[in-house]
Amino acid sequence: MQKQKNNKQPVFEPFNEVGAQIMVELNQRHNEYAALRKQEEELQQNRRNLLSVIHDLKTESKFKISDILIPFGKGFVQLRASNKNDIIKQHYDALNTLDTQIKSIEGQRQHRGDELGAALMRATRFLWSQLRTKYKYTDAELLEQITELTHTPKDNMKLETIFDNIIAEE
């Protein structure tokens, strides 16, 4: 961002202690939120895998029931026609546990998302006020810079063409 007054570019300084704390908090909230998203994705993948195993056990699509060992818990269980339904029930119990964990993570992620949003707003306010007070930017100049980042003339041309086509079709 280049300051228009006096055609001088401002000399930016490092953040003061408060600014540094705000940025550290923003980073921390981002990392917490990202960790929960990753954990939720892993649980969702485990759920899909478990549903696939249940389907395979029910349909016997990948194997025939015979004296085979399937991994279960910390060991192996011998799969036979007599215990097939018990093993499927145990897999459904594990699926219910996974669903509960996923709902818990979703709630935590929503809460952490709110905290991340609040930290982002604090950082934005801090940076905006720094640019206004320390570097003497006006609100109009800052808004102009934001507009340049979010809207390009090409995008506006595309929107005008789309609106013209909609009006022409009516």
C-alpha cells in the first residue's frame, strides 16, 4: 500500500506489544481451528471405512465366510457364520461411538470458529487503527485499497454482461 500524500512511502515499524499479542492470539486460534478440522476429517474417514467393513461383512462381497481372522480391537476375531451377526453388531456399536465423537468435534469446531472470527476482527481493527493513526491513512484510502483487492474491473465487466443477458432474456 503506497501513501499518496507527499509521494512518500511510509516506513513500517514492528508491532508494539499489544499488536504482537493480537497476532499471536490470531495464529493460536487459527491453529486450534485447523487441528479440529483435521481431526474431524480423520473421524469422517474412519466412519466411511467402518461403513465399508460393515457392508462387506453383510454382503460377503470380498470374501466367503470360512475360518478367517479379521482384525478387531487389539487382536483378531475368527469370523464364522455363527458369530457374524455379533461382529456386525460390534461394528455398529463402534460406528455409534464414532458418530458421537464427530458431533462433539463439530460443536467444538463451531465454538473455535467463533473464537477465530473474534480474533480476526480484533486483528483487523488493530491493523486498521494502526494505518489510520500511525501512518495517517484516511478511511477512504483504506477502503479504496480493499476495493482494489476484492474487485477488479474485469469482474465488474463480467457482472455487467451477465446482468445484460438476464435483462435481454426477460
